[in-house]
Amino acid sequence: MSEHGHEHEHAELPPEVQGELERLAECLGSLHDPGTGRILDELDADIEVGYEGDTVYVGVTLGYPCATLQEDWHERVREACMPTLRGGPLGKAALQFELFSDIPATEAGEVPAHMRGVKNIVAVASGKGGVGKSTTAVNLALALAAEGARVGLLDADIYGPSLPTMLGTEDARPEVRDQKFFLPVEAHGLKTMSIGYLMTEETPAVWRGPMASGALNQILTQTLWCGEGEELDYLVVDMPPGTGDIQLTLAQKATLAGAVIVTTPQDLALKDAIKGVEMFRKVDVPVLGIVENMSLHTCSNCGHTEPVFGSGGGERIAASYDTGLLGQLPLAMSIREGTDRGLPSVVSDPDGEVAQHYREIARRASAEIWLHAEEGSTPEIEIG
Ligand SMILES: Nc1ncnc2c1ncn2[C@@H]1O[C@H](COP(=O)(O)OP(=O)(O)OP(=O)(O)O)[C@@H](O)[C@H]1O
């Protein structure tokens, strides 16, 4: 992520130009940020405006990754700036805009030294198996990376590790460093680790509760997620399904930045999703929102769309449990095929509708983490 290396020095701007830039900054403060649903003035977003060589420079820094929105923001900034500048001393200046991300870290508590570079751990959980939790975790991680973040993905589903298949890394074996650390396996730009990499055909995953949670903690803390001096913006954890002891232990031990709950619209899945929300609340882990998977089915022959599993469930839970609906994914053949052949939708069809849904979910969830991190701080505006 880029830091604030984009300042312009303007020691001797004429006062009328300075005044124009101030007006501009004020007007930019009322721009709406789609990730948080707030205006910039209400956020700890940095707005920088400058003038040099007959060009007005505008930089906006948000606390979540949103690289694919650069063009969209540029357009909106242009629309906001032009009427403000028209007819004034900078009316003929060119406009240059850049969108930056500066991703805050969640206070990690007591973590081993080698994990301090992991800024935010995000759990992807579901109350019930088979709702598409792993599919969501993989695509969420890839979507965060597509938005410009450095991302790791941990397959904590020790009973049925499916990430190696979904990422096409079945044959990967992590390297061992100093006889005690695993090096993550790189896949599609992610740093990944799965208990599946360590299991062979002969060692089926017959875990009992305490053993399983021990194994999980070990694989989390014995992986060198980032090298010396490096950082990882997000570590996405594909949790085991359910809301039992293993899930609770991980939530308590790992100081999570937040949890994303995946559900399908059926009543039973929704009830289990509520248990998931309640479990994370109990241990003070912010629930970033709900992903409703397999919401609508689109017939591949006639294109007709219908809610096979009912409609509006995710939205209802989100409303009654005071959290957000991060997004809805259709029941789509392309999603299943992609994960089966090691090419999830976000990488196999990055411009497609499904990938766009996942990127929006990623931006909303990470924006939510930013809001939690920044509660209580005030915005900063720089003019010069
Ligand atoms: N939106 C979708 N449309 C079509 N198929 C999907 C969708 N989401 C997931 N699937 C498919 O459903 C199956 C189960 O998905 P996945 O493994 O992600 O679920 P899970 O909740 O992680 O399951 P488990 O509890 O077994 O780990 C997979 O074959 C996956 O490809």
C-alpha cells in the first residue's frame, strides 16, 4: 500500500489560489464513500489538495483497499471540482487525482514476534456446513488482493480442508524454516496455508476437539506469514463450520479484527448464522456483516431468476442483529466450476459480475474494519 509519499510543496502560493484550494478541500469532504456509506468528512480519510505547474492535484486516502475504484473516484472528484473551480483563478488548470489506501492494524494483543506484521485477522465462518464458506473465504481473499492489499489465507477447516483444491495447490508442500516454521504456499498472489498441505492419503483428519484446536493454533502461529520487515494487510481464516469450542478458541486466541458470516437463505442455515453472530459478539469480535450465498438461481437455459431457497433472509438477520448485509451471491454454475478446478471466480473472470460482487463484499468488510479501528479519531485535511 502506498504511504503518504504524494505531497506537493507550495510555500508561496498566492492567497487567492490558497483560498481556492481550501474551497476545493471543503467540497471534497462531502463526497460519498461507497465502502463505508459515509461522507469523507465523517471518516478519518486524508484529503490532500495541491497546485503546481497549472495542475490541481487531489489525493484521497482511505483505510481499506479499493484500487479498482480509482477511475470511479476520479470521475466523481472531477465532477465535484469542476463547478467549484470554474471561473476562478484555477478555472483552466488540469486535474490530477489519485486514490490511496493506508490500512490500519487491529491491536493484536500478545502475539509471537513473527506475527506482528499481520495487521488484521478476518474469520470467515458459518453456523452450518456446506453453505459456501470456503468458496467465500477464497474469493474474499482474492478480492482484497485485487483491490491492492497484501493477503494471506489460512484454511482452518481441519475436518475437510478444501482450499488446496479451490486454489489448485493440491500437490504443494510448504517449506520448513529453522525446523519450526512453515513458509506459506503462494497461490494467485495470496500467501496460503492449509492443513491439507500437511496431510497425506494415509493420515485422514480424525481429530478430537482439543487436538483439533491445538492443531489449528499451531498452524496459525507456526506459519511465517510475512518475512522480516514485511506486512500482511489481511489474513483471511476459513473457519471450520459450526459454533463449537474450536471456533471459540480461535476467536479468543487470535485477536480477530472481525468476522464475516456466510449463510444461505434457508431458515435452518439462517438460524445457525444467528448462532455465529452471537458467538462472535460474546467474545467481542466485531461482526463485519453477512454474506448471503446461493441467493438466487438463474436458469442457464432461459435466464429466468428465482429465489430457490427463499428470499430476504440475510437482510432480515443483518437488520435484527444490527450488522450489515455485505452482499448476495447467486447460485451459479460458474462459481462451482471455478472452485472445483482451482480457479475461483475472482481470478478466472475478474471482470465478470460474480467477481464484482466479491470485490464489493471485500471493500465493505475491510471498510468496516477501518471504521472499528478509527472510532473516535478525527479527519485530517492537508492543503498546500
Ligand atoms: N454461489 C454458489 N453457486 C454454486 N455453487 C456454489 C456456490 N457457493 C458454493 N458452491 C459450491 O458448493 C459446494 C460447497 O461449498 P464450500 O466448500 O465453499 O462450502 P463450505 O460451507 O465451506 O462447506 P464445508 O462446511 O464442507 O467446509 C462447493 O462445491 C462449491 O463449489
